[in-house]
Amino acid sequence: MYKLSGVTKNYHKGRETVAALRGVDLVVEDGEWLAVQGPTGHGKSTLLQILGGLDRPSAGIVEFDGRDLAQLREAEVTNVRARDIGFVFQTFNLIPTLSALENVETALVPLRVSADARRQRATMALEAVGLGDRLPHVPGELSGGQQQRVAIARALVKEPKVLLADEPTGNLDEDTRDEIIGLLETMWRERGLTMVLVTHDSSIARRAQRIGVMKNGRLGFKQSRQGPVVRPAQVQAGPARVPEGTGLEPPDLPSLDELEDSGLPDLEDDGSEPADTVTFD
Ligand code: ADP
Ligand code: MG
């Protein structure tokens, strides 16, 4: 489904450059469930945004279904996203003024589904997540777990190939968390989805087939429920730097001044530099 090679992402803020991804290589097979773990600030959300075509890499290839998302025109990326990629976020991101049914219907608007078919499909999607009796409720009238169910229905109503979830249980209590992960697992199994789930929670990550760990913008692999622990082709070359102390500190990222002082080339985000022209270590 995905094949990423040498994906880097630099954010520029004033004179500072943040290297959020530092050369990620990753293959995600069709139908696989990959969990991505790692401390805050180490690039998990950035990776997910790039997988979802919500952001573009500074360098590298992001092959999705044989096409490089980094090279597609914006309108083409928007189409791929609307058709093939479902998102679930930590904060649900529902529209507060729309009912559950209308929130789910919004995913079908760009696909030019007729109003009748939209309502029918959205109703079925909400029934599938156990909310058939909550169609007219606005988000403010739903619990956190119910809101996340609406968001999952919205992500899946278009029958995407991929579901990308960024800390989907981060705002939920423990019982609700288990319910939501159980629901995602059921959807993944029954619908042949490919799923990438970002979480800092080990007990959730363990349920995936494979666990990736983001550290300092690099992706390594930890363990898997089935088969070998590590697939050599997908492990980063070179040692990953382990943060000191609690492991929760943000990565020690170089400022632009430091990069200039060290005689390394500028990090302009113009996509023209191949990924391996800049070394951070
Ligand atoms: P995680 O999801 O693992 O917590 P992120 O991918 O959100 O990490 O962030 C990785 C690094 O990139 C952090 O240092 C963060 O501050 C920085 N970053 C993320 N998004 C932006 C942005 N839009 N502009 C500038 N810096 C950003
Ligand atoms: Mg994040």
C-alpha cells in the first residue's frame, strides 16, 4: 500500500529549522495494521500527515498504491485523500453544529454521492459503530467515546483503503479507550483495511501486527504479534539517538545557525535537494 523512501520533513519557524522526519523508509503492506509509538515531539503526527497527503515531505518518495504523493498535483492528492484515506484524530474534529448523521455525510460530499445515497450510507456507517440511535444528535450531546465513534464512521463511510488514526484514544478514559480500540480492530479485520495507528500507549500498540517506534524523526521496528520481530529492509540504517532522562524530552534539533556554523548546506524546503545531502549527526 505504502512505500516510503528517504522521507524527510523540515519545518521552518523564523530562523529555526525543525527536522521532524530524518530519512524514513517504510513499507506498509495491503491489509496490514501498523502501530507507531514514540514520545511526544518525535515525528509521529508528521509521519501520519505525510501518509495521508495532508502535508508534503521536504524530500523523499511517498508511494501510495504505486503513485508518489510527493509528486502529485494538489488537486490529485485531494482526490486520493477524499476517496482512499480515512482519518481519525485525538480530538475527534467533528463539526459542532452538524448532527452525527450530517458529520458522517460530509465525507461523501467531495465524492459527489447523491443526497439520498449519502444519508443512507451515513446511516449504515453509524449503525456499524453502534450509534444507529444517535443520528440527530450534535457532538455536544454525545460522550467522548460516542464522538469518536462518529469520527470513525465518518472516516469509513467512503470505504477507504487506508485508515490513519492519530492517538485516537488520547482523550478517552480507560474503558472507552478499550471499546474504541476494539471497534477499530473489528473494522480493520472485517473490512480488509490497511491501518496505521499512532499511539504512545504500549498496551494499544501491542494489539497491532507490527510496531514502529519514532525517535528523533527516525523510524525503527520493535516487535510483532506474528512472524519475525524485524524486517531488515525496513529498519533505518545507523543508530537511532535515544533521548536522555525520561525519554519525553523533545528531540535536540539543530537550529539553522548551528547548521550554518557547522558548514552544512542550507535547509531550504524547496524539495530540490536529495535527502542525503544534509547530515544531522
Ligand atoms: P509527535 O506527533 O510525535 O508528538 P510531531 O510530528 O507533531 O510529533 O512533531 C515533530 C516535531 O516537529 C516537533 O518538534 C514539533 O514541534 C515539530 N512540528 C510539528 N508540526 C510543526 C509545524 N507545523 N511547524 C513547526 N514545527 C512543527
Ligand atoms: Mg502527535
